[in-house]
Amino acid sequence: MFNGLKSKAAWFNLSGTKFNFIFSGFLLLAYNIPFAQKLWMIKPSVLFIICGLLCVFLLFCISTTLLFNKYSAKPLSILLCIINSFVLYFMVSYNTPIDKVMLLNVIQTDVYEVQDLLSFRMLIYFLLFGILPSCLIFKTQINYGNFKSEFISAVKIILSAAILCGIIMLSGYQTTDDVFHNHRDTKYYLSPVNYIGAGLSVAKMRRKSNHPFVVVAPDAKLDKYWTNEKKNLFVFVVGETARAANFSLGGYERPTNAPLNKHLSDIVYYSDATACGTSTAVALPCMFSPYERKDFKIGTEEYTENMLDILDKSGYKVLWRENNTGCKNNCDRVEIEDFCTKKTCLDEILLRNFAEKIQQNKENTFVVMHQTGSHGPAYFEHYPKETEQWSPVCTTENLSSCTKEELINVYDNTVYYTSIFLSKIMDELNKLSDEYNVALIYASDHGESLGEKGIYLHAQPYDTAPDYQKDIPMLIWLPQDSAKAFGVDIACLKKAAKKPHSHDNLFHSALGLAGIKTNIYNPNLDIFASCKKN
């Protein structure tokens, strides 16, 4: 019934070849405005745009000729329209290309994040670019000939399209070569090529094949180097979507970090720190990985020993407290606490029964707090109204409809609340400092775009992502007594903090401060190593 509408019930009557040509043109014109804009950014030439789009049309014709027949034409074309409508919405609304990293984010998105992204505008895109063309396709009679005639026709079309496309590309060889070598991200703007390619990459990456667990530090053991008899208590706060540009600790004109002023003498801020990814799906496992960004491969975190595993087997009590969308396999083998039972909770929930929990353990403890922080697009939901410092604010998930002032205001309010949250953790740790050597490390997983050059949110391909998505805030808080016990020179740390740092430093710095001896530890990446007095 789906593929075989009778002619009298159809609104349109087309041959298979005509349908393929028309649908290929519709794919190009309806869903690939972002691709055309990308081509214009590469070379603002009308002739270049026409030739580029004509080549894409010819490639679409080849693809539909190969894939469409009397059984597959309608279901495949309708499926493409439905998916394309959502992809077009995100690409137009947030100026976001689609690659395997973006698809990973979609796969790992929970129901509450989906709710944040739903909007009336999305519904319009779905109806106009998904449902309407699907209905027209459904009501079209597509007539295919016998196998021999269809085969001969397909060969002619494929050869003709391939030859013409080749002529166009070779006639502008230098431009073609430049696009393929210097603008590889262009394919991430071409639908449906972008999400089909991303899907294949993710499927390949996620295929575990019963991969054996990889132990990277079999020799890890605790070396008590500190000079007192206290146990250690470290809190590692994983920030969410905080960008360095909006932290007053780094020079931003607004006092977004004012709540930290009372702890300022014990804070070392790293003013030139970069993330190892532009999305949580990549950056979070990379932060805890023993591998540097250049060597880290997405997916290996599922079967590779990480920072927390090494701390755990070396004698530390490891606890992961969650107020986000999960630990991305980092906490698979340690204790997890998730207190939030609704769409969104304020980050202070991570401090629930904190002191009581620590005092139950009476051992060296490493706590990770994964905060909601500045997660978009519903920034306004992630701080209490009474802490709001700047207004008016953007109160919609449709960020492009907000003014620049509203968007910056609401984002800065999330940073201010993060400062309140960090200050409260420091207060809690101070209360426990009679029993423990305490320290706090904070680093955001990635940054954020707030409309600069029409780009919103994050997860752009790393090599072409704006610095706003890669430059992150990072700090350590180390009270005088703890610094003395660890033999760490705070003045030395503050001086060294002016140099470039990154997520690559986190694994080795955590192990070094915790006193874990292992061959995989690299003192050159440990931010504390060069400032230890002994």
C-alpha cells in the first residue's frame, strides 16, 4: 500500500527517473541553504556557488538512481524528508554543522535536554519541511519500467552525471583542491551526507566487539608524601559549558566571580586553558583519560582505565556526584550519587549530606561533582532568581530571538551562580580541614558560542570551532595548611598559571597531588610538580 498507490488515487504521476531528478533538486534547494552559505564563505563567487550546487545535484541524482526503486523510493524519500527537517532546524537556528561529535551528543541527550530544544519554530520546520513533502510524496504515483529498461536508464544517468560532475570539478581544479584539502568541514553542512556519514562513523566507533579492558597503570600505588597524618580530601568540579571569556578571574569586565573573593588568596586561576573537545561527549571522557587530546580516541573510554579507576585501586574512596546528563563512562566502576529527580536541579544539590558522607569514609577521598553550570539553551533555568545580577535576560530556548544583551546577561548569571556554588564547596572543605588536607580543582568541559558570527551553543568541529568553544576557565583552590602539607609553593603556582594549560594537565595533576606513583604519570603535565619544594 505504501509503495503502490493506484493512479486514480494519486495527485501526481511520475516516472521513476523524473521522481529521482525532482527529489534530488528538492533535497538540494530545501535543505541545503547552510551548505550554500558555507560555499559562499569559502569563495564569494556566483559561478563557484552554481558549479558547486550543480555538482551536488548530480551526485544526488546518482545516489537516488542507485538507491530508489519501486519498493524503496517512497519510504526512503519520506524518511529523508523527516530527518532533514530536524537537521535543517538545528543548522539554521544554531549555525551548527553535523558531524560524528554532534551525533554523539544527540544519542547521549536525555529527555530533559530534548525538552529544552523543543520549540514552536521546530514544529514549523517539521511541518513545512518534513510532513508536507512527505504527504506529497505519498500521494505521488511513481512508475518504474521493467528491470532491463531501468538498468539501462540508470547506467546512462550515472555515467552522464559522473562525467559532467568530473568536468566541472576538473575545470576548476585549484578551487576543488582547496575545498577538499583546506575546507574539509564543508561536508558537515551538506544534508543528508552529513548525518549519514556521522551515523556510519558513530556506528563504527561504538562497536565494542567485546574489547578487553585496557589497564594503563598496573603498577599504580599510593606514596604518602605529605608531611602530616591527615587524610586527603579532593573535590574535582567538572564545569559545564563555561567559557573563559566570561570569567572575571580572567579579566572579564563584569564581576562574575565576585562570590569567590573571600577565597581569592588560595585560588590559582589558569587564564590560558583549552578544552580537549567542544562537546561533553568528547571532552568529559578526555578529561579523565591518560591520553592527551592528540592521542585520545572517542569510544575508548568505555574499555580503558581512567583517572578514577587508578585512584580507586590505589586506596582512595572515589565518589561521583551527578547533576548533568551522565558521566560518559568515567564513573562506571566507582560509586555514583544522583540526587536530581526532575528536569533540572540547581547545582547546590551536589552538596547534599556532603560532610556526613565524607566523615563516614574516614579515608583518602576523591569526589567529582558534575554540575549543570551554564548548560544551554535554557540558561535561565540554571540559577535561582534571587542570585540574578544582570537583566533583562533571555527566557527562551530559541536563542536567536533574544537580543545580544539578554543572552549575555542570562549567561553571565549562570557563571555568577557557579561562583556561588564553588564558594560553598570551599566553605564545606574548610570545615573539614581539621581532619583532611583539602583541595579543589575546577575545569569546564568546553566553552560556548553566544551568537558570535551567528553561532550558538557548542560542538563545532574542533579544528574550525571558534575559540569561545575551546577556551575554558580552570582553577585550583589550595588552602595554606594543605599547601604546606603537600610542600607546594602557591606563589610558584600563580606564576606558572600564566602559561598555556589544557585538559591534558588534569590526569597527571590529580595523580601527582594524590600521591599516586605509576609509570604512566608525566610530571611535565602535572601543574603541581614544578612547584613542590621537595
